[in-house]
Amino acid sequence: MRASQEDFESAMNQVKLLKKDPGNEVKLRLYALYKQATEGPCNMPKPGVFDFINKAKWDAWNALGSLPKETARQNYVDLVSSLTSSSEPSSQVKPGADRGQQEYENLVVTSEDGITKIMFNRPTRKNAISTQMYQEIMLALKAASKDDSTITVVTGNGDYYCSGNDLANFTDIPPGGVEEKAKQSAIMLRDFVGTFIDFPKPLVAVVNGPAVGISVTILGLFDAVYASDRATFHTPFSHLGLSPEGCASYTFPKIMGPAKATEMLIFGKKLTAGEACAQGLVTEVFPDSTFQKEVWTRLKAYSKLPPNSMRISKQVIRNMEKEKLHAVNAEESSVLQERWLSDECINATMNFLSKKAKL
Ligand SMILES: CCCCC/C=C/C(=O)SCCNC(=O)CCNC(=O)[C@H](O)C(C)(C)COP(=O)(O)OP(=O)(O)OC[C@H]1O[C@@H](n2cnc3c(N)ncnc32)[C@H](O)[C@@H]1OP(=O)(O)O
């Protein structure tokens, strides 16, 4: 159910009553969501570099891009409710407030040993990516691109790495109807994938378990992918009446050849970690029993390499492709905008949500 104006106003009052200071990062996020919910996208001139406070506020608001007012209002209400409630499921890792990190509702982000770790944290939903989580991942990546870590790692909490797009995202229909929803989703998708294309530091995926949909396709934009032998890689787009995103229509044929890419992206063949490694999507596979220890030992060693050199090497390797990747991303998002309105997609989503079908 979408948050009403009344819910929004009540959340604003609750913020004033918070007993504990939520910290600057959360306050900035609240500010940004409030502005987006009440005024829409940021079109104010950017404050000067020395106007630190107003610039931080502007950056936070501007980072929300074209997030619709209704979604911003909902996210504001959800964020306030997460600040006031203490009733999280016990399997959920608490965000790292005690470690001085920014708080996110669906992520745990930590920085240690030169590595910023962004961990998907919706284990009870197999880390499916909700609309809010897309925004949080973009924010976390933008923050990581500017922090003093040398490497950024993306991983999942629980038994799954990520089950892809949260299929319930499509049930939140704005007043403009399903066409408007498809348009908003295409914009969000383009911004989300664009953040990965532009990410400036070495980006590593630590794939702790099965990966589905968009969490698989964007692996083609990572610089290294380490997988547990429990991980699987599944892009069931045809089963869902969809088409590829995350630039996979370009990166997968390049990585594994068109024939293997067809099996994954059109026929929805699920790959084991070993198969994904043989096809070049995965860098190396580790036994699940030693996965975390071996991978983190290696990453800690890599994080001590000279950061500027690593950044520049990434630029040299990737920059020639950037323009092409942005064009592919725009095209895939626009094709999906149509697909989301198709009977094939609507029926597959309804079947999943009414528990008639799983992958
Ligand atoms: C806006 C940008 C869009 C970009 C385009 C992106 C496309 C994609 O990512 S396509 C891929 C979408 N993902 C799926 O279709 C996966 C759907 N999920 C499943 O088929 C299964 O849940 C499973 C195979 C991932 C896991 O099965 P199982 O081990 O049996 O676990 P449960 O099904 O019981 O899952 C627990 C709980 O979590 C809910 N859930 C899991 N994944 C999703 C999801 N992707 N979206 C929404 N909800 C999900 C699942 O429904 C269960 O909920 P409850 O029954 O209420 O406990």
C-alpha cells in the first residue's frame, strides 16, 4: 500500500521526536526524500564547492534523479519507520550504525582494510531488489566511489546472493497507471545500470549463493567475480516475458560468445558456478566451506595495491567501451518499458505473486 499524505506528515512529526540523532547521512537522505516528495527532482543550481552543507544537501537530493514524488514519499515514510522501529527479523543483519557507517534499510555497508563492502540485506526475500533498494545501491556506490577505499565489493547476506528484481515492484502502480509505472521503471533501471558503468574503482562481486536476473546481468560490468561453488547464475527473461538488461545483450555475447549467451539470455539456462567460470563470466570458484576466508584474504592483499594505479588501469581497460555501454543500457531499458506492458510479462508476474509459479 502506498503512503498517504497523512502518513507522510505523521512521519515528519516522528522525525522531530527521534530520541537518538540518526547521523548526518540519514539526515541527508531524509532531507533529499522530503524535497523530492514535495518539490520533485532537484533543479536548483549546484552550490559552490566551499558551501559544504548546502552542497551535501544538493548532492543527496540530486542523486534521487527522477524518482517519482509518490515513491519518495513512500521511501521517506519507510525510512522513518525503520528509525523508529526495532522489530527486525532475527536473521537480518543490523545495519552498521555501531561501526560508524551510513544506515540503509536493505543494505549493510562497511569499510575496512581499504575495502568498502556493500551487502544486500533482505535475506528473507532472497535479497530481491525492491524499488528502495535500487536507490540505496546507487547511493552506496556513489559514496564508495568517493570514499578512501581502494576496492568495492558487492555481496549478499544469507543463502542467496540475490534473486533479482523484486517482482512486487510492479504492484505499486502510480496515479498515471501502468504506462507511467513502466516509464518510471525504465528510468530507474537506466540510472541503476549507469551507476555500474561509471563506477571508477575496481568493483568485485563476491557471489555467496544463487544469483538471478539483474544481479547476474550486471556481473558483466564488474571487474572480478568470485563465486562459491553453491552459486548458480540464472537469467529467466523469456520465462518472465522480459528481455535482457544490465548491458548483458552486449557484454554476455562478448564474454562467452553469442551461442552461449543465447542459452542464458533467451532460453534461460541456469549455469553452475563452474560453468559460469568456464564461460568467462566468473573469475574463480571456491568451495563453499572456505569461500569467505579465501576470497577475503585475497581481496585484502589486492586492496593494498596502489589505488591510483588500479583506478587508472580500470579506466584504460573500460573507458573505450563506456559510450557504447550507455547506449546499450538506454536501448535495453526502452525495450523493457514495452515488455513490462505485455501480456506475457503481466501473466508471469501475476503467476509468481499469486504463488502459482517459481523459477
Ligand atoms: C525496475 C528494474 C527492473 C529490472 C529488470 C530485472 C529483471 C530481473 O531481475 S528478472 C528476475 C526476477 N526474479 C525472479 O523471477 C525470482 C523469483 N523468485 C523465485 O523464483 C524464488 O523465490 C527463488 C527461486 C528465487 C527462491 O525459491 P525458494 O528457495 O523456494 O524461496 P522462496 O520462493 O520461498 O523465497 C522466500 C520469499 O522471498 C520471496 N521472493 C524471492 N525472490 C523474490 C523476487 N525476486 N521478488 C519478490 N519476492 C521474492 C518469495 O516470494 C518468498 O516470499 P514468501 O512466500 O512471502 O515467504
